[in-house]
Amino acid sequence: MKHLIVIVATSLGLLNTAAAHDSVTAAYLGNEGVMVVNGETKILFDAFYADSYGQYTLVPDAITEAMMKGASPYDGVDAIFVSHVHGDHFTAELAVAYMRANKDVRLYAPQQVHDAIVNSGVADNDPLMARVFGYDLGPEDSAISFDVEGLQIAAVAIPHAGNRPHIQNFAWRVTLGDETTVMHLGDAGTEVSDFSRHLPHFKSRKTDTAFPPYWFFGDPNGELILRDIIDADQAIGVHVPKRAANHGDEWRARAGGDLFTDPGETRELAGDVHPHEH
């Protein structure tokens, strides 16, 4: 399957330049961590985690420190989205530290992530919890959707790859500024029925850029899902093993599509600078 591949920018300074000109960009943080920027609107996916399980890329210390400090280009983040509770996607202590340092940011996640924050020692009546939104959503439940301050947000639960039904894994779809829509699939498996049951949801709003796990590329079911169900104009694979670092071109050629392989990479995203039609 052929996907739109755009120029790779290895300097985070280019992200600032792009944002200043109101283009839409994504910066790779590590594993499935991505920051999406549309003008003054910024969101993070799966950005705070501490476990590589010996094979996945951690967010470099310099990027983590910049996020914690709210230093450019990581300043002014509006919302954090978490796909699921696994340690290579979410660590409660890191997320809590970030939210305490950045008083306005909100976190949206499955209920299991909310519970992990509470279990880490944050009391239910802690003011921080007013900015944590957990949703108890199962694979057969209808999509949730809501609008929050320049973000149009929706999610469905897609079962985690590898037959792990006890894990709540969300596919988040976020429209930034009523202009560009991105979708992050977490660790979704490639069972077509898990997506087709939500076909009205996927077709209700055009997705400009999807961030699927890399195993969707080269898998007939994964390719079908990306092409016929999600139908994004652009797909950038994530969750690529750390051995791909510094070998991105080789891995992209083998995948037949675009991949994030090195923290600090950026992409200009597909999308329009006008509102989407519903």
C-alpha cells in the first residue's frame, strides 16, 4: 500500500518554523509518542512512559526535560491522550509530574489509565484529578465524542493486538482547530471486524493523518483497514523497534509506507486549512 511520504525534518527547530506559518506538523517523541501542532494548538499522544521492554524507543531525556519545563517547542500543550495503560505507553508518575508542572493541560484516557493514576498515590479529591478524564469503553460500545476548547475529540475501543482483551485500548481521533484531523490507534490489532463494527464512526469525519502501529503495513488486514475503513490521506507508522533508529529509510522502504523511527523527526501533515464536512 502506498502512503504519502513527506520530507523528514530531523531538527526540532523546524517544528517552530512550521508552527509559525500555521502548517500542521507532528514531532516524534519515541515508541508511539507523538506531538501534533496546528498553530497555537498542541496535543500529545502516549508521551509519558518509562518502560522500553528492552526493544522499544524511550523518549530521550532532553525531550522529556523540555516537556516537563514547558520549553519550546513543547510549551502550551492543550491536551494529552493515552491509548492504554501498558508501560511502553503510559507511566502514571511521569504523567502526574507533567500535569503538576503544567497546570492547564488535560488528560484523556481509558478508565484503566485513570485508575493507574489513582493507584500511584493521587487522591480522588486531588485538584489534579479534575483534569483527568477516564472513559470505561469496551470494543462493542459506541464511540464517544465531545468538543473541548478548539479540539473535537472522539474515541472507540479497539482490542489490543495479541489477544489481550483485559486491556482497554483506544483509537483517539482529534480535530485541531476544526481543520486537521489525526487518529492514533494505540496497539490496535488488525482484525477487520474490530474496525468494521465502528464503520459509521470512522466515516463520520475525514481523517487526514493516522498513526497506526507499524505492523499494519504489509499485513493484508491492516492495509485494508487503513485504506477502506480509516481512509486517511496519510499514515505514519509508530511503535517501531528501537533497532530501526538511524535506519529509517531502510525500514520505510521495507514497510512500503512512512514510519517514525528516530525521536526528534518531524513531518508536515496532510490536511486542509478549512473546516471538514461532516
